[in-house]
Amino acid sequence: MKLIIAIVQDQDVPGLLDDLTEHEYRVTKLASTGGFLKAGNTTLLIGVEDEEVEDVIGIVEDNCKTREITTSLLTVSMPGDAYMPYPLEVKVGGATLFVIDVEKHIKI
């Protein structure tokens, strides 16, 4: 058995959850926050049998697309100067997956 930890952007979650539950995968949803843009994201815990890992990865790939957004970072050129917004294009979305071996699974 494997535990898939999937970290996805909030806007990708509804479709992903629909597809996972449609394929009868059990999912635990945890709210989390990203470090780089301080944006909301969701961490999903998905327990699957070894042979189902690639199917789940495929479902995540179909639902979590990378896209570019423009955001502004605040910069300071000299001490005492005002903060100046600096536009920056960054890629967001997609997913980060961790696939972990499960030593023991107990359902009570």
C-alpha cells in the first residue's frame, strides 16, 4: 500500500476531488498555505494499493495544470526608500506529489 500526498492549488481542487471520488478513491483534504506566494493550497492524502498509484497520478495530471500569473513583489532599493511594486510572472498550479510506502494500514 502507498500513501500519496498531493499538494495542489485551491482552484484545481474541486475538479480533482470529483474525479478521484468518481473513480472510488478515498481522499482526505487538508487546508494548507504555500510559502512562496503565501497562496492557499490544499494537501490531499490518498491511500491506494501499489498498482493504483499510476492511475491516481494520471488523474492529478489531468486536473492540475501549470499556468502563469503576474504578481508584484515589493522591493527596496535603498534604506529609507519607499517600497516599489515590481511585476513578476510566476508559474502556479500543477501539483507536488509524494508517494510513500505504508508499513501498516488499520481501519477501525
